[in-house]
Amino acid sequence: MAGPCVPPRLALGHGWFIHHIMLCGDNAVADNLAVDDITLERVESRLTHALAGFKLRDGLFHVLTLAAAWAVLILLGGVIASLVVGSVPAIKAFGVNFLTTESWNPVTEKFGAMAPVYGTIVTSLIAMAIAVPSALGIAIFLTELCPFALRKPIGIAIELLAGIPSIIYGIWGLFVLAPFLQEHVQPELIAAFANVPVLSKLFAGPPYGIGVLTAGIILAVMVLPIVTSISRDVFETVPAVLKEAAYAVGCTTWEVIRSVVIPYTRVGLIGGVMLGLGRALGETMAVTFVIGNAHRISPSLLAPGTTISATIANEFTEAVGDLYTSALILLGLILFVITFIILAISRYMLMRLHRQEGR
Amino acid sequence: MAIYKSRRRRSAFYLGLCYVAVAIGLGWLAIILATLLFEGFRNFSLTVFTQMTPPPGAEGGLLNAITGSLIMTTLGVAIGTPLGMLAGTYMAEYGRYSKLTFFVRFINDILLSAPSIVIGLFVYEVMVVRMGHFSALAGAAALAVIVVPVVVRTTEDMLLLVPDTLREAARALGLPRSIVIGKVAYRAARAGLVTGVILAIARISGETAPLLFTALNNQFFSTNLNAPMSSLPAVIFQFALSPYKEWQHLAWTGALLITLAVLALSITARALQTQRPAK
């Protein structure tokens, strides 16, 4: 496919333009134009002006859109720069130790990012462990098993759910999920794994309801629609011929999925999962409601913890002192760098899939 | 024969797991919506739209929060949309094959999913610190930063759907490029462009994190753009975590309002998209 159009070449000669009008049979115009050379010259000069105006407006619009495109880049640059500038005091005060210190004490102004970073990673991993298999299951159902009449409604429902703001999931987690887990699930987990070597540590302590596990589950519910809709789109790129060939040599449905669909879409699936992971890592409100905001690393998944975004959301407006604020901004910078890398990988993977598709 | 049977069983087993995933996943999301509708409507009354957010322990409404949300969302969209549209126009029309477009597309897709709380920090650094106080204006700016990538993305996608033959026909008549874009490309892609803006509104109407430390919150009715302003998400956050029953009820009602608004917007966007005339 060629480019849209060649650059403006309006200097075709306005004589042509007038001739064109005459050819069009607009006699009134043609008569007026052809009266004498003086009128003709006047018209020509007016046309030249009009064309120059067009050219100017054209150039302005081009420059304006170009500037807007650059502005998007500058926006990202601005975000990074402002975070870096804001976190300079904290970087000076703590250096690399910021990442390896667990304590977070506003009174003595000793800050370390280890607990929030740990919480962020653990909650996201729990979320992914739950959401990815379910999302793949739903996507397989939608592309391979679902009756055609139902495909569209279910697909639309999932996309609508992906748009529901995270604070809704948060309030539901706080008022419904946490009490339910506290009463019915967590005591059982603690009792069931009490004598199992490793798991007893993971599921130890009193059932608070809120905590790392609850946050992970809420995140999973939130990320589920996103990963599902991407996996479905990705599965739909598999050419029917490949699947039909596999069925023709006698594969069962599962074997087709296992050996044709998934290998063909592997790159795109990784991209989709990474996108979900990026969302989970940066998610704020859903987590803030249910994580308990405790700055410590506990081996138990039932204990309260914190994530980077929850720490910022909870403490930023109450932070007194430059160092405290700066430490929170440094946390934000760390979060941004992590998600940026994850999202960049995700985009790269999805882009590769598109290229493969266009082959 | 035995192998065949075991393969069949295996297939049935894994496909069964898929059905289980569907039941759990969709069921779970249905439960969330059902709870939301139930709790939201149970405490719903028209005073929600006529009264201010109450002090602890009293009855009240969400009028100031709703107004604040509307003001900041409108402003955010008004600031973010032109920028996003122009950038999207460049990417689809002028620089379709340029390196810059490729790069902006990549960055834009990342901004699209970047954690919104970081956007809040950015606007705090750039505006709140400079101005010395929290303000609705800063809140609107934070929302605008979130609007931009959404609009850039849809504008580019929708303009690329416009067939080049239309542009070439217009150019063949001697129309300058800016007019071709304005009168032909925009017009052909109008439904799609509107969809993008609606999606952007849906996206920011539930955003909480970037408002927490830009617009902060305000217990009272205020339309002053230079002062802290209340917003639905911020009120939900504050009220839900409070120990007061009345506040928690209002938080549910607010959550219901936001969800209904977002769903209505998304459905409208979808309807517009499917209505797009075929070429």
C-alpha cells in the first residue's frame, strides 16, 4: 500500500485552474474571468493569495500535529524527569540501601523500599497464578468451544468488565471478600496446613481477612478480563487451515489447542500476560483497600503487607518533611521503572505477533 | 483403542477445566456486579443528588462529589482530547511511516497502561508543589494526562481505517492536505473519533489514584478550580475505609453511580463503533 498522498503541489499554475472552471461549463464564471486581461490578472492574484493562505494553513496544521506527537514523548519524559527530580533527596540520603532496607519509620526518617517492593511482587504473582490459567481457559472456551450465538455476548461482557474502575473491585474486596475469607477460608487454610513444613509458614497467623493473599485475589479478579480479552484476540489470529489440518489427522480438541493454537500464539500470549502483570504491579485502589498497609515482610500470605502504590496512596498526603515525601516519590519511580520494563516487553511481544500475522 | 480412549479422556478433562474456568471467572464477576447493585440500590435515595457529603454519623448525599467529578472530568477531557487528536492525526496522516510515529506509538501504548498513581505524583511535582496547594486544576491536569494516550490510540486507529482512495480523490481535486484531513478523513472517521473520547471519559471517571494528591478532597460544595475539590472516587475511598455506617452506605451508592456511568459510556461507545458505515 502506498502512502496516502504526495505532498502538496498547489503551484500547478492558476491558469490551469481558470481553464478548468471554463471547461466545467460555468459560463458566468468563465465570462467574468475572460472579460479582459486586467480582470484576469486580478483574479489570478486573488487566487495566488488564496493558495498561499492554503499553504500557510497547511503548514501550520502539519507543524501543530507534529508538535502534538512530540508532546506525547515529552509527557513521558516529563513524568520520568519529575520523578527523578523529586526523589533526589531520598536517593542522596539512602542510596542503593533504599532497596534493601526493610524498615519504614517516618519518625526517625529511616526509609526502605524492601517491604513495598516485596508486597508488590508477591501480590502480582498471586494474581497472575490465579488469573492466567482462568483467563486462558475462558479464552479457549470463547474461541474453540463456545456456541457461536454466545461468543459475542460473552466477549462483550468481558470487555465491559475490563473497563470497570479498580475502586469498585476494592470496595467489594473490603466489604465482601475479606470478611468471607476471614470467616470461611483462612481458618481452614491455617488448620489444614498447620503440620505441613513449608506451607504452615505461608498460611500462618490469625485470619485477619485483609492481607497479601486477599489483595492478590482481588488483583486476579481485576486482571482477569484484561488477560482474557487479549488472549482471545490472540487465539483468533490462528489460521483455520492449521487447526483443520490438525483435526484432519485425528487430533482431539485439546491436542489441537496444545500443539497448534498455543505454540502458534505463544509470543502474543506472553505479551498479554505481561500486559496483565504490568497492570497488576501498578494497580493502586483495589489493593489499598484490602492489603492492610503494614510495612513488614512476613512469610505468611495471610499477614497484612503493603505494595508500592498502596504506600503512596495511603501516606502521601500525610507525609510531613521533604525526606518522607521524597522517599515516597522514589518508590513511585521504582514502580514506574518496573512497570515500564514489563510493559515494553509486552508491547514488543504483541508487535512481533502482528508482524507474524502480516507475513 | 486404549490409546485413543485415553486421548479422548484427556481432551475431555482439559476442556472440562476450561468450562470450570468460565464458570468461576464469569460467576465471580457476576457476583461482584450483583453485590454492587444490591448494596448500591439498597441505600439509594434521591437525597444523594441533593445533599452534600455528611459529617460522620449523619445522613447526607454526594452532591459536591458528583459535581466535582463532572467538572474535573470535563476539564480533563477538554484539555487532553485536542492534544491526543492532533498527535493521532500526525501518526495516521503525515508521518504514517516515520520513525517518530513508530516511537510515539510504542511510548503511547506504555503510557496507556502506566500506573495512574505515578501520573498523580508527576502532576503533584509539576503543579501542586509550584502552586503551593492542592487544586481542582491539578486534578483535571492529571486526568488529562490519562486521557491523552487513549485518544491518541483511537484517533490513529480510526484514521487508518479510512480508505486512502477517499484521500486521494480529495487530493486529486486540488484540496490542500489540511482540508483533506479536516473535511474528509475526520468526517469519515467521526464515529470512531467520538468513540475514543467516550472511552477516555469512561476511563477517567473512575480514576482515584491520580486525584488523591492533586485535587485532594473537599467536604463542602466548591466550584473553585483553584481550590481542592471533591470527587466521587476520592469520597468512596475515604468513606469506605471509615467505621461509620452512613459513610459506608454512601460509598456503595457512589460506587454504583460510577459503575453505571462507566457501563453506559462503554456501551454507547460500542454501539457507535458497530454503527460505523461500511466504507
